[in-house]
Amino acid sequence: MSILKSIGLSIVLMAGVLSLAGCMDRQTPEEKMFEELEKVVSTEKVFEDQQDPLVELEKQEKEIYEQIISLGMKEYDQIVKLADEALTIADKREEHIEKEKESIKKSEQEFKNVSKIAEEIEDPSLKKQAAELQATMKERYKIHDELYKNYKQGLQYDKELYEMLKDKDLSFEKLEEQINKVNKVYESVLKNNQEFNDRTDRYNKEKMDFYKKAGIEVNTETKK
């Protein structure tokens, strides 16, 4: 039930542009774009911080699930104990995915400022690059919405499964039906996650291409 680890936005450290308070009016639109795009990066720091804990919790939950299905009904008390542990982990996963979603929402809100600045760019080719970059990021946000929705559905199905496993009278048919629901929704999660990572990679590349064409020198440090 584990999903692939998400890829975050590149952390870009400014090398060639100085951000001076009170000098905003003297900045070019390209320099303003740089500052705004790096603010977007900072808003996703909380998103980045959720990735390792989520992957670890998913791993723990998977191990517990495998223990449960290896037990027979003679070990019912142990099954109940493990199912309750899995439910606790699922709750923790939900806390992390909510923090992740909130971080992405703040990023999306911050990114709206980019459109206003992009309108000030005079160079046609740079303006086109800025538009492409914006389109990619909007696709990324849309994909994350779908990823979040499916992940939450998966969590609900997981919890239903663990509750069912505590039922001594659970039929094989009902168990099989629930497992199929879990597997199907996580197939969608994996697909969403890959698409999200692909869009993130594309956005990072387009952003660096924009900086290069705009003559903005940067050092990059990518955190995944």
C-alpha cells in the first residue's frame, strides 16, 4: 500500500541577484519573477518535510498488514492488536497528508503573484517561457488535487479493511472485495504520483531555463 516518494521543487540559492529592501521599483520584471518563484519554493518546505515520515509510516503499515494476513483465527487477539496499530498509523498518515495539502495550497496561492509579474516582461521569448512555466505549474497543482483525493480515499478504505479484520465473522468474499477496492485506489495514487513528479521535474527545468535566458545566475541544490 506504499506509494512512491514525491519529488519537491528545487531549492535555488540566489547567487547573482541581490534582494534589497526598498529597491523593488528598480528591479526588472525578471528579477521580480525570480524572487516570487523562490517564495513559492519556501512555501513548499512543509510539503517536503512530510515525505520521509509518510514513506516510513506506509512501510510500517505494510509490514503490519503482512503480519495480520499471516495469522490464523486462533490468534484473533493478536490480529485485533495489530489491526489497531495499523489504524493508529493510518491516522498519522492522514495528519501528514493534510499538512502536505495545506503546504501545496499555500504554494498555489503564492504562485498567483507570478502571473501579474509575468505581464510586465517585455521580451517576447522570455514572456513565452514564463507562460509555459505557469502552465506547467498549474497542471502540477491540478494533479496534486487528484492525488490528494485518491490518497484520502485509500486511507478510508485502509481503515475499513482493518476494522473488518477484527470481525470474527468476516467472510472471504467481503474481505476480497475490500482488498480489491484498496488495490484499485492505490493504483490511481501511484499514477497520480508519477504524473506529479513528472510535472515537478518539468517545472524545475523550465524555471532554470527561464533564469538562464533572463541572465540570472543561480546555484542549485535539489532536495527530494
